[in-house]
Amino acid sequence: VVLASALYHLVMDRRTILSALEPWRTGSGPLYRRLEKALRAAIGTGEISAGSGLPSERELARLLDTSRTTVNAAYEILRSSAVLSSRQGSGTWVTAQSRYDRMLGRRPSIGRDAFFRSIIEGTDAPVDLSTALVPASQIVLQALAEFGSVAGASVLASGGYEPYGLHELRRGIAEDLSRRGLPTTTGQILVTTGAQQAITLIADMFVSPRAQVLMESPTYPGAIDVISSRGAAIRSIRMDQEGIMVDRLLQLTERVEPALLYLTPTYHSPSGIEVSSERLDEIVNVVEQRNLTVLEDISLADIPLTATRAELGSLAGRTESPRVLTIGSLSKPFWGGLRIGWTRGPVELIVELARRKAVTDFGSSLVSQLLALRLMEKLREAAEERRQWATSGLSALTDTLAHYLPDWRWTQPRGGASLWVQLGDASATEFAAIALRKGVMLTPGPTFAPEGGERSSLRIPFVADPKVLRSAGPLLRSAWEEYQAWRDSETAPRLVM
Ligand SMILES: Cc1ncc(COP(=O)(O)O)c(C=O)c1O
């Protein structure tokens, strides 16, 4: 019970709260009323969302350069009208929904996905292991410095809307895939605003409300969110060390006609395993037999942990089926801030996706694409840089875990950005709530499970700075001890009066 009360109000970061409240001092009346109004307005618009943790009174007073009494009075009014709640040890958090959430009948997704909370509202958790994002590669910094000379005059003379993407960049991506064993023409490539947009466009095309979509479990939460927001029913397929269980795939496709099968073969997100070539062949057999439409996501392919393989592990390279779409991204080898991804598929589907993309955004930024074009020449170099970085992050993390948490288990990843850790029979969600209080923000397993489950799994990214990863060890250990003590006290026999 104590634990439930401590669950799980990520305290917003200082910058975000300041920009949501400024300029709170304007207007008339006592200061505490002005602050109360500013807080109420930001909660009403959703800038501060239901479930968010607010800074302590002392901290907010310091941030806003005002007195603690002012903050206390404003919080008190909002508590009395059920906009805020506070509890000793858990701080103060927002209980009211925004006007729009109420209008749309949306439930607050309180901490459901620490990643989205972290990128939308920010967090000041000292050790943020909720995202596997990496800063820009040195190669990006160099290319940015030289950028003036890259911006091609002919491109700049055009109107700037290119729904398919810059021709030379499409060609560069096609050539890279062809070199890695996936023969591809320029016309088969669509440049997208990150792989995330590719997932959205493809889901819009194939997934209607009440459709059935098959996904691995666990899988990439960004895809779960897109698919479930289309109103589709997700059927999940468990995995072993080589990929999804093909028996289960066969069984499911006997009973339902899925609109889409989403897979992350190279490397699997979040576990970093690489689907074996035998398993890829078996999956291709089922895909051809059952005429399945496949979205394979190889966004993590350019963070290898072993020496870079000459050939990409992908389904598309093994089938003539016109219903396999492959998506990838420059976010991992170079930088997520470029927002450049791509889709490879049969020309007819690429044309249809480009039409849909044109309606969505007229085309991805040409500034980013010009830079990406320059970067493509250095893709192998970037993947090697990432490999070295991920390798040292992985060994820092696994050494730390082996030392501080010897009971935890994982499968050694072959690539990607995170370790998929098994906590025995512990609840990862409850553990993550305690870890957050100790200053480490983590994403528990259920976030990655499209149909539920994975309650004892935890995703820990290893692409953070090794120093940060090592510093997490003692904090996680202390959270683990507290979790175990709490669990023992919950399960201990009670005296019945
Ligand atoms: C498996 C997977 N697919 C897609 C994406 C989306 O990447 P982006 O939109 O940055 O290209 C990510 C990002 O983390 C990912 O891990």
C-alpha cells in the first residue's frame, strides 16, 4: 500500500515547468492567486498533464523567485479543488485532466510510458534510463560545420517540398541497402520524418479500426502506440532466442486475417537479439503462404555490437512478395534530431505512401536531408563509432549489474541500444517506482508488451555514458533492497484481530 501511494509521479523538469507558467506574475491580485491561475491554466491546456509530479514548494519558490508561502497558498487552493494532490513522501501531483482530455474522453496515461513523458515534459531524474537516445555523432558535428558548402544550389532554387525525399538521398539509401544484400532501386525508397513517421504512414494505409495486427512481445512501444491508436486489436507472438515463435504465427494466421505483421529483426527492440537466418526463412515461408503484409523495422541495424555483418538480416532480401515493407532510420547511427528515416518497398506502395506523406507534411525538411546526404557517405564509419560506444556502455552496465544485482538475468544482445533484464518474480513496475525515488528513471516491461505481461522484465539502455551507467549500480541496489523488504512485509502473515 505504501508503494501504491508512491507510484509514480515523474517530477517535471525545471525548464518545462517554467515555460508552462511564464509569465505568471502578470495580472492583478495577490501573487499566490496569480500563481494559482497560471497553474490552473497550464493544467487546463494540457501543458502540465494529469499525473505529472510538480516540484516541491521550496523548489518551485526558488525557480519562480518567490516565497514558499506564495507557492504553498497556490498549491493549497488547487488541492482543495481537487486539481492537485499531495502526500508525504510522494510530493505533489496533478489529479485533474486537461479540458481536451475531458472533451475527448481520454484517460490520463499516468506514467504509462516513461519515454514519452520524458521527451514531452522532461524530467530532472539524476539518472534517466527511460530512453535509449544518443547525442549527435561527431560526424554530424563536422558535417554541420561544413554545411554551408553542402546546400546544393539547385535544391535551394526549388520550392522545397519533396514528398518522396531528395532524389540523391533516396539513391544513397538504395545503394547502401543494395551493398548490404538488399537490392534496391531509388524508386523503392521514400524518405520519412524518422522511422516513426514510416510506422504511422504504413499503419494509416493498412490498419483500420478493429483490424488485427500481429506483433512480437516484447516490442517497440512507439509502434504499439501507433497501432493501438488506430483502434486495432494487437495479437502478440512470444519470442525465443532466435525470434518469434513460428508455430504461434502459423496458429494465429489460421484463425485471423491480420492487417499487418510488425517485426524488428535486426536488432530486436528492446532485447537486441538478432533473428537467426533460419528463423527469417521460416517466417518468410509463412508470409508467402498466408500472403501477409509485413512491416519490418530495422532502425537499430546500425548499432551493432559485433563486427558489422556484410548482409542485413531482413525478410525483404529473402522474398519476392510485394507486401513486405522495410523501414530504417538515420537516428541511431547519426542523430535522432535529424528526423530522417526511410521506407523501402515495391514502387506501387511507395507511390501511395508518398501521396499520403504529401498530405501529412509536404515532405521532410530538406535542410536535414541535405545534411543526411552528406552523412550517408560516412554511414559505415558512424556504425563503427556507435559499435565502440555501445560496446563500452554494455560492458559498463553488465559489470555494474553483475556486481550490485547478481540475481538479475539477461540475454547478451548482439546489437541495439538496450538490455532486457529479468527480475525473477519481482514486479518491474513497482521496482521502477522505488528506483525513481532513488533517482533512477527506468521503463518497466509492461510498456513493451502489446497484450500485457512482461511484468518481471525491465529495459535498461546501455547507450548512456558509462559513468552514468556505473553510478546507477548502487542506486538500483538500494532500490532493490527496499523493494524486497516491502514485498516481504506485504506477504508476511498478519495478525488477525
Ligand atoms: C525499433 C525502433 N523503430 C523506430 C524508431 C523511431 O525512430 P526515429 O523516428 O527516430 O527514426 C525507434 C526509436 O527509438 C526504434 O527504436
